[in-house]
Amino acid sequence: MTLNDPRAFLTSLFEAAVTAADPYAAIKAHLPESPKGRTIVIGAGKAASQMAAAFERLWDGPLEGLVVARHGPVEHCQRIKVLQSAHPVPDEAGLRASDALLKMVEGLGEDDLVVALISGGGSALLPAPPHGLTLADEIAVNKALLASGAPISAMNTVRKHVSRIKGGRLAAACAPARLVSLIVSDVPGDNPAFVASGPTVPSKSSPQDALAIVDEYGMQLPAAVMTHLTTGAAEAPDPTDPAFARNEVHIIASARVSLEAAASKAEEVGVPAVILSDAIEGEASDIGRMHAALAREVRERNRPFARPVVILSGGETTVTISGDRFGKGGRNSEFLLSLALDIEGTTGIHALAADTDGIDGSENNAGAFADGTTAARIRSAGGDPRALLAGHDAWSAFCLADSLFVPGPTGTNVNDFRAILVVDN
């Protein structure tokens, strides 16, 4: 592989990042001790079935369990049942799956062990509206959150106060058994309480905190939800409760580790790498313009980094939807279309932005590739890249440019991956 094929080079970095988050290796390093009693495996997220299959291979002893993955291909498990539900908008299957998880941990004792395999996406996969609310209410909350532009930490603060399972409530249901949570983090900063809205990780926040977020981002939620948050929401479990004293929480894979693996891969072939941050948040199009400005500065003035260099970053950007008109795509594609417009006509800049789970937004692509010719190729194919960006239709733009990146589901999820290669020509 040489820099004469930028797409192959960038793809190799993505693959290194994903490999670093491999569930088998990550779980192997964090296996708990066998209990005197039963071993129950529970879990949810985009990587749930892969994590469950890995745990089965590694665990030397009896076990039983249930995990919830998104609809689509899943890993086959022998002893752990895999249920499936919808992402990013919850469905009835998710409602049944949440009830099944809660039932799985009923009646456990102090000698029992519960292993929770948690990864990003679990918030949508585990709808469980509290008394007085419906699945339709939780779907409305989820849609409002996705369109709000709020960061993932804020979204999950709201979600956990409109749920019977999030915000540590699943952990409370496991007591008095010992609970070990093995978490693949997809959130900036790797706070385990924010991954999948923390079903097994209690954290301090109140319904008033959720209401403040709703107000700050101007969300329109159903009246029943607002009434629940104002007068009916129970406080989330207190993380200092003695019931959680024996619980353990381990972040076993994260964006930071994956970016470091990608940097090492680049340096193996003689390309210096810099990691801006693994926790970049903000509007996807704005972050795209910022990255574009940095890449142009390197290309035109050889600063703040010398060419050749690959600039890496991670985190979770947002896309704020205003009105009901929007197209296909996701935050990585939107980031990249914004960048493509700002590097138009510039040679020597090649970029890949992709979700490490293999799916970005509504379609089957993980993200896309872009360079200084991308915007022109979209126009040549009959599209208006600025109009497509304004309409949140980045998938259509990159489809026209034949630049979609479609690796398929990866079996893990450690957030967004962005790599920008800057060379002399």
C-alpha cells in the first residue's frame, strides 16, 4: 500500500481502529472471577451479539443470558439469547426486549454474578416507558432528541428520566447479585453512565436536569412526558446506594484506543499521525469546516503540522434538523460534505469520515471519502452540494460522487472516526 492510493490508506486506518475495539480481546482482558452461584449475561447495544459471542468463547463455566442487538445480521450464540430491536427509533420489539431483560435478573442472590455487556445504541434498543407513558411517547422523545442538536450526554440525561431501565435502573433490578459492567464506549469522555443511557451505571442527575435540557434545546415533547418530568418522574438510583457497593464498571474499548491504533498503523507505513481529540462535539457541518481549515493550513503553509501527515479525530458531532424536510445520511457524511465544499479545488487533501459501527445514519454506508474534486463531481452528476448539505442529504451527495464508504456492520461501536491525509500533491 502506498500514498498513491489514498482511499486504501484511509481504509486501512479505519480497519485498525475497528480491530482495536474487537470485543474478544477487550473482554478477555476484563473477565470477572467465577461466582459461587449462577452467571447471568445481559446486555444491549450495536455490539451486543458480538460481545455475547466473545464472552461465550471465553467463559469457562455454566452461564445463561440475554442481550439485545439492532435488527440485521447478528453473531450466533449458543447459550445467550439474542433479541433484536430498532435503532435509532425504538419499536415494539424493543419494548418486549426490555421487559425480558428485567425478567432475566429477577430473584437473584448475593452469590450470583451478572455480567452486563453494554455498547452504544442501547438507548434506542431498550425502550421502557414508565407508568403513565407509552412507547409512542418514548419514540417522540427520541425523535426530538435526535433532531435537537444536543450532545449525547444531554440526550441520555433526558432519556434516563423517561425510562424504567436506564439510569442505573437495570443495575438496581440485579441486586443483591454482584454486577460487572463491560462497556464499549461511544461517548466523548468515556463516562460509562452516558453509554446507552447507563442502564447498569447509576449517576447523579434529576428530572429537573432533564427539564433544563429540554428547555435549553427548545424540544417539543408530548404533554404526558412533560407532566411526568415535572411531577411524576422518580429520582434515578443513587450511585452511593449500598446495593451497588460490589458492582464493577470497566470501559473495555473506546475511541481513544482506536485512534491510537490508527495512528500506529499510519506510522508503520511512514506517515506521521496527529490525534486532535477523541471527544470532539458540535454541529457536524461546523466541525467539518474547522477540519477543512486545518487541512488547508497544512497543505498551503506546512503548519501546524508538516506534510505528509494524517490528522485523526473522534467524538460525536450532531446534526440539528429544523422542520420536516431532510434527506438521507448521518453526522459523518454531513461532516464530510461540509469539509468537501471547503477544500474544493485544493490538491493533496484526502479524507474519510465514518461511524465505527459501520452504519452512519439512515443508510448502509459507514460514511464517505472526499477530496478537492468531490464537490465538482457532485455537480457533474447533477447535484448541488450546498443545497444537499442544507437539506441534510449528504448520502445522496456522496452517492452522486461515487464516494460512499460501505464496509458493512463491524460488530463494535466506539464513535466517529475521522482521518484527513495531507500530502504534497
